[in-house]
Amino acid sequence: MNVSVTYNSSYGTVTGTSGTVANGTTLTPRLNEEVTLTATPLDGYVFNGWTVTKGTESTNYSGTSLTFVATGEMSVTANFALAETDYIIDNTTGTTLTTSRVNYWEHNAIKLTLSTDDGGIAYNGYISLFA
């Protein structure tokens, strides 16, 4: 029996009873064996639960630990996401600044909108968080 485990290892880690479970690992528990997986997000990321798929049916579970009994072929996905972050920008020019951190095409970025007092847009785009 196979249980495939997937997740974005740039966002977090998954461990099982015998240690770290690498992304793309196929576990091979015995029939009716209890399996426990634990998800840990890296700094700047959050864990949004598990998706377990058996055949064509998917079920979502919350909590960082997932315990299930292996009863057949299945896939388990750990759902990590970029954490929401508020930014304070020193605004001494009188321009209205609006920011939000986004996961834009799998890259950390800040969506930055600069607008003038009369409602015009001075800048509207993405700024990378990496040099």
C-alpha cells in the first residue's frame, strides 16, 4: 500500500515517526497501520491544513498533526502558504501607500500601490523581497 506525501519544502517540513518526510516521498505502511504526520512551517509561512485524497475523493483536515489508518492507496498534501505580514512605511511625502505581501508566481514580493492625493496612481506593481 502506498501513501504519497507532497508539500512545498521551501515553505515548511513534514515529519513522521521515523523523522523528516521529504517532499514526494511514498510511505509504505501496512494495511490498518496508524500513521502520524506533523507539519511545521518555516519562518514567514503558515500551515493551512492537510488534503487527503483517496481515489477521486479529497478531504481537508486542520491542525498541524494528521493521524490516519492506512486502508488503501492515498495521497497526502501538506498545505503551506506565505504568512500575511503588515508593513509600516514612513510616509513623509503625503503620498498614500498601500501594501500587501503576496506569493506572486512562487516568489516573495510586496504589491505596492502609490497613489497621489488627487486619486492618481504614481506606481502600481510588485517589488521583490529578495535582492
